[in-house]
Amino acid sequence: MHVTLIRLNTSTQETVEAQVDIEDRVVLGRHLGSPLLLQGEALSRQHFAFFITDGQLMIENLSANGTRLNGEALAIQNPSSLQSGDLVEIPGYQIRVEQREASQNEAMSEIKVPVWQSYGKVALNFFDPLEVTLLLCAIACICLFTYYIAT
């Protein structure tokens, strides 16, 4: 089942859209394998999961930090069904779920991107721009310090 996840960061109001193909079970959270990048101290590595049961898209809360579906708190490891347009709320984010079945032609025309090509994008999105700037400044300071000591 093809699902579009529209993530809204509630603090920065940044919106990101991700296409996810759910065949078995997809776990979302802070872990790097998450199809939707999520960051925050109140988020678990494995915060919640999507899976399919009898053709129905389901959500399961995996975290004690809380997951809400359309404003209702989800009990831990108690699956609930999802409909297109449902809103999943986790600390710092709101995620709108849009689901659609792919037609045969659409499924055949999709181009699969090799996993190794997506690592760079994940790495670039993993750090905030401020963190990258600070890291580059630290590297420059270390280089200058090493240069002055060596001369």
C-alpha cells in the first residue's frame, strides 16, 4: 500500500512530504532507518509503526512518550486503524496520512532508487544547519591551531 506522510514540525512550521510503500511493517522514530526523519528528545527511536492487517492500514504506538491519532491518545502496543486524512501527533510533529492503492501501471513505472544513493540525503537532513556550521567552525579552529603549533 502506498502512503503519503506529510510531516509538520510544530516548532518551525516546516513541512516535509514522504512517499512510503508499506508492505509489512514500517517503524518511525529517531532511528536512521526511519522513512521520515524525526528528531527530538521526547521521541523514541521506535516511536510508532504502520502495518497492514487484512488490507487495512493500522498504527501502533511503541512509545511511552505518547502518540495521538486525531486527538485521541493511543495505548502502547494497541493497534488502531487509519483512514486517509488522519492526523498522527507525536511530540514536536503532526503527520497527516494520505493513503492510496497503486495501479498496476503506476507500480511498474516507479523507479527504485538504490539504497546507497539515499544515504547522502539522510546524512544532509540529519543535522540542523546550525550544527553543520558549528562543526565546520570547530574543524577550521583545529586546523589553524595545528598549523600554528607546527610552525
